[in-house]
Amino acid sequence: MATLEPGPLKGLFSWLVVYFRRHLPAQLIHEAEDFAAETLAVTLAAIQKGSPKIENPDRYAAGVASHKCAEARRQLRRRKFVPLDQLVDATIAQLVEAATIEHKLMQEEMELSLMQALKSLPPMELRFLHLRYFTGLDNERASRRLGIAPAEGSRLKFVALARLRFLLRRVAPAGGMAPAGAARQA
């Protein structure tokens, strides 16, 4: 069992302070003496318990100090959650929240409009668009899968997209965003 004499305590404490000043993150260097005191207390407590693992108290204290530095770095890396209303004025946070809700509602309306427009397409056009855009086939392969000529498939895609644009303009919400190209028609 190792013992620690009072004389070496002062030297060990000074060494620990230097160690912590070198190895702690910059934000915590001013706490080097506190870290050294804690490390020394842990080391002395382990020695008093008579732990058989402690053959060299200096080495044990260095290990404790190393673990304390690593834990301090981990604590600094962890991100702390700060609510939005604490970062900015509450009114700005409320505006952002309201805009987010409005955006979600607009997105749901657009999805509903798109689903209605897709349901009103003729079956052949709908199948072609599905093969082309959802399955990922090119025009030629989608045409072959439907049993039509590639030129007919290209025309079918053009007509289907034009019909979709028309249907989406017709069912667009009154207060919503104008569809692309609406400003050119005015």
C-alpha cells in the first residue's frame, strides 16, 4: 500500500496545476487550481481506502488528471439546447413560428391540389408520368413499357405536363402563391 507524505503533496499539487493549465481547454484554464485540488482529493481518498491498485500515487494522480481533462473537453463539446425565444425577442420568435405553420399549411394545400390534378389525368398519361418520374425510366423505356412508340411517349409526356399545369392553376388556392409563369400571362 502506497502512502503520500505531506512534503510531496505540495510538489504534486504544483505539478497538477501546471498539467491542467497545459491540457484544459482555454475556457477552463482559470479553473486549473480547482481541478488540481479535486484530483489531489480523489488521489488521497483512494490512498486512504487502501486501494491495492495504487502502487505509484503520482501516476495515479496523473491518470485522474487525464480523465478530468477529457471529461472537461467532452462537456464543452456537448451542445446545449436554447429555446428560440431566449435567443431573440419573443415577437420575432412568434413570427418565425407562425411563418413555419403557414408554410406547412401551404405545402399541404399544394400536395392536395397535386393529388387532385393527378387523379383527373387520363390513365395512359398518369401511367407514363409515373414510369417517367417515379420509377425513373427515360422516355424511350417508359414508352416501350406502355407499348407505344418513343415519339408518341414524348408527345404524351408533353400533353400530360401541360394538362397538369392547367389543372394546378385552376385549383390553386386563392390566397396562395401564384404558379410559375402566372406573372407572364398578366
